[in-house]
Amino acid sequence: MVKLNMVQAINLALDGEMARDENVITLGQDVGVNGGVFRVTDGLYKKYGEERVIDTPLAESGILGTSIGMALAGLKPVAEMQFSGFSYLMLGQLEGHASRLRSRTQGMMTVPLVVRMPYGGGVRALEHHSESHEATFAHVPGVKVVIPSTPSNARALLMAAIRDPDPVVFMEPKRSYRAFRENVDENTEPMELGKAQVVQEGTDLTVISWGAMMRPTLQAVDAVQNKHNVNLELIDLLTISPMDTETIAESVKKTGRCVVVQEAPRSFGPSSEIVATINDHALMYLEAPVRRVTGFDVVMPFFERELDYIPTEGRVIRAIEETLEF
Amino acid sequence: MKTTDKKAVKSAKKSSTPPESAAAGSFDLSKPSPVFTITHMQILDEQGNINHVDEPDLKPEKLKQLYEAMVLARAVDDRLLKLQRQGRIGTVPLCKGHEAINCASTLAMNDDDWFVGSYRDQGGRLMRGEPIENAMLYYNGCEEGATFPGGERTLPVSIIIGAQLLHAVGIAYAARLRGETNTAVVCHFGDGATSEGDFHEALNFASVWQVPVVFICTNNQWAISLPREKQTRSQTIAQKAIAYEMPGVQVDGNDALAVYQATHEALERARRGEGPTLIEAVTYRVLMHTTADDPTRYQEPEELANWEARDPLPRLKNYLVQKKLWDDSQQEELDARVKQQVDQAVANFESRTDFKPDAPFDYVFGTEHHRIEEQRAEFLNELNKESADG
């Protein structure tokens, strides 16, 4: 066991996968000599050389488009978008080709690649550096969208994403990059994609969240349990798409109450899909309406205001209490 | 004739020789400004004159193979148009007049090379082994026609303009990294694609990485209704290579020998590890963009007639006749054989019934997911009810 932060854990996953499979390569802006602007790829350039740790020209579509070609020809590229806010320039390649080549060729050609990108607010960054637009990617059939929340699951999920046969958008909550350390098992096994994790079992209410929101959500769950005599179930979604229907439905059938915590704007996001899933599979078990604690449908404000717009522990506590009392 | 296109350049300095100041990435007033040339290549002109200096050393069987492939490509194009007009297939982009570009460049490739195309390169796809009926299936809206057995290195049609250039660069990078020293990539696109960001990103990445790619721009002067002069102010498309420090060659796209030779030379360079090349093959779109288009709204009939007279097929045929490799009886035999092949393909295409209605659910992911399976079950159930309702 070693205590690592999320940056170190992701680095360890990349290092391990590159050592394990010589077809795994990584590419992006400043990922080589500089080790990435967040130092996620630190040391890999020295260890694996410039052919496998590629400092690319500054062009997001170019990075993903060439990654698609590499994947078609037998490599497993792990492309880095420096910030999710810059990634829309590669959306054409992702939607137009990465997500479709398997279907277009009826399985003859596949695109096993990973696009890593830091996302989310709370680090006082400039415009375009703070958004949570996981829904943009999750709405594309053929793309898997994964968001870790801790150093341990970041490592295990990235290992799985690299070994996965499909394009995976791996969104890293930058607010959690260096926020805390935890013990990471040296013999980490990949976690299965498409599965949510029940972090804490409970009987009275289900709380569902993912990514950077897991921290305030966990604190809110503790606070409510300390104050009231209740057992809350906490689910970490981990894979946004394809979403784990069963874990959500089974939990809500058991508890009858649910609060979803999402950093992204409210409408059309994963929280909407979670509510729809509950509607499809567990509606008759509900004791209260499903409550959503989310960002708002506004352009992410500049950083002086951002903390007022991102869900807080207090907002989550109030939503849980109101749902319990309904 | 292989000449220097004086319009495009200031004075003669080989484009393949990087100017020292630029190569150093510095600004040095003591060095002369860089000047560049664009090579213009024509080997077989419209009157049948041959430039013997650049004439490719092709064996008779290869020359006949090339001509036969071009005749087949034309016949398939004609038939696809007819089938569409008869309502037997959907919308089709047409390739008439582009046979020299598509077939001669493909003739220069080897089996280990990758073919990365768009949708106006049917002749090349057929040479790569695509069965004719697959083209019919594809243009009748079936994924079953997008690929073919043995076509692992022939990418399916790419409809998004310019996107495939980046795939070509990535493939070439992977081939080199994986030690495939004999593998190169030939990538096709049109003049419209040169306005896309992906074109510029691809040329830049390819040049920085010095990967084995041959970019072939079919400059047919039109991107649907937009003429070449409104697409770019550049005098040639080939000169766009100069900004990316790679050779740019402009060839007569209706001259199969020039297309072959330019592609052959570029592939040789690529295999020697000398990086990418941009070939601009100049031709004309003598038919509509697709069967959904009406070019009489924007094309001048005189210009069209002028280009129709430069048809690449008779030009190469005359060359074969001059070389005593071809005569009327061989032409008759070929025409009959091609007609039979195309007829058979139509029969194969139209008799095919093995379409699995839920196939799209099979190819969303490489792993099984309950959401997909749940929706597949719903789809099949609804489909049953629809057919029961008649």
C-alpha cells in the first residue's frame, strides 16, 4: 500500500499499462518533456521515449484524429486533452469516427482508445477550464464515459479503460487531483466499466453522485447520519455511459428515496438520465420525488463566483433532509 | 511534360530542400528569403505525346491491368447511376472522369499499404478487392457493403470532409512504430477538403512526425456548387504542401501515367523514411456531386464539354494501342467481360436477403451492456408488432 493522490494514481496506471503492453502509447499537448500541465504523465517520457510519449502539435482534432488511425492500426493510444473545455474541437472526430467505426464496419475495424481530460470547477482557473460537460460525450452512442472520484478508483478505472475495446472518454475531476491522498493497493486490478459502486450501504435513502461531487456528498451523508438516526446508501456512478441501471434501480427499490448530486448544468445531464431510469424501473417503490442537486443551466461563471454555483455540502444536506421528511 | 509551374512560384528552388533559415526556426536577415517551386507533371498528353523521361517503367500486364481497372470503374459508376435513377439504390456520389487518379494511384500501392479514402475513389476500392456488389449494398444503405473480406487495410468510405486525413497520419505513425518498414498510407480527398482544419492539422502532424503518407487531392474544381476559385486563393493546391515543408506535386489527373509515377515516387520516398507528400491531381467533376445534385444550376456547359473531351480512358487506351498492347478485339472482350461482371454483381446484390434487423445493436460496443440488450429486446418486440399490424 502506498498513499497517493489522484495525479500519482493516474500516472501509475499509465506507467503500468505502458509497461504491460508496448502498444499502449500516450499523446497530447505538453505530455512529454513537461509531463503534462498537471504532471499526470510525469516521468513517462524519460521511461518510454518520445515515440511512445508524444508531444503533439497544438490541435485537439489532430490529436484525436491521429489517435483513431493509431487505434485502427494496432496501437492503444491514450490521448490527453489539456482541459475538457478545449475538447470540443475534437468532437467531430469522436462522434464522426471513433464512436462509429465499429458499427460502420460491422466489427471489422475497432477504435480502442482513451481520451483523458481534466474537467470541472473549483480551482480558480480561467474561462473554459471549469466546465462539467460529461453529457456531451455520454449522448454519443459507441462512446463510454468514465469519471473516477478517488486515487484508487482512478487507477483501476483507467487500467480498464485502456484495456477496453472501445473509445473511452476518461474525465478526471481536477478539483480532486491533489485534494487528498489514500492508500492505493499495489496489486490493483482493473474495475469493470459500466458498473456503479455502492460505497456505503443503507436503507433509508439513496444518494448518487460521481467525480468531484463525491467529496461534498460523502461529507453530507456523514453529517446527516450524525444528526439523524438514518442509514443512507451512497452510490458512486463511476461510468456515466453506458449507465448501470441495475445498481441504481435495486438501491432505490430498497430505500424508496433518492437524491442525485451533479456538478454539471441540470438539464439533459446524467442526473436526468438517473431520474428517467428510476422512472422506468423503480417508480412504484418511491416514497418521495427524486431530488436533484446540480449546477445551473447557465454558462459556467468566471471563478470569483464559481463556488456559489457548484453544489455544496450544505445544499446536499438540505436536499437529503427534505427528501427524508417528505 | 514535367515543367515548373511559373504561376505559382517566384523562382526555382526545389521544394524538397528546406530553406536553412526556416529549418532552424530562426529569423535571420542575413539569409536570403526562401523560394519554392511546384512540380507539374504530365507524361501522356491529350494528343498522345509521351514524355519519355518520366514515363513509368510498367510491364505490359500492369498497364493492361490499369486500363481494365479504369474501364471497370467507369462501368460500375454508370451502373450505380442507372440503379439510382431506377430507384433500386439510394443516393450515390459519382466518380466518372476520376478513374486515372483512383486506379493509377492504387496500382502504385502494395498489399501492406493502407487505403484511406473518401467517397469519390470507387475505382481504387475495386482494385483493393472490394466486390462490386458491396458498393451497391453500401449505396443502398447497408453497413454490410462498407467493408469486404481482405479489406482490413482499406478504410470504409469517409463522408465527413477531411476527417480521414488524420486517420491516415495515425495509421502511418502506428505502422512505423510497430516496425512495418514497408507500409505506407495513401489518402484520398477532394479540393473542398483543403479548406477544412483537419486537412491542415493532418499535413502538419504528418510533416512533424515525418510519417509515410501520400496525400492525394482530387482537385475536380467543385465542392458541390462551390468552384475551386472560391474554395481557395492559392494558385495551386500542391503549394499548400510548402507551408508544411513537404513536397507538393501537381499532376494531370486525367493522365494515368503521371498519376502512377507521382504516387510511385511519393511512396518510394515514404518507404525510405523521407516523410509525406502532397499530390494535387487536377481533373474535373463531369457529373453531379451526387445523384441528389443538379449541376446545371452552377456549371457552364462549355467548360464541362471541354473537360469531357479530356477523358482519361481513351488517353490511356491510345497509349496501349501505340505500344501494340491493345486492339479492338481485346476491347470487345473486355467490354463484354465487364458487363457480365457488373450484371452478376447486380444479381448478387439484389438477391441478398441475409440482413439481420438488429445488427446495429451488435456493434455499439465490443462488450455487452444491459442497456443495449434491453433496447434490442424492445426493438425486436416492436418490430414484431409492426409486422403483425401489417
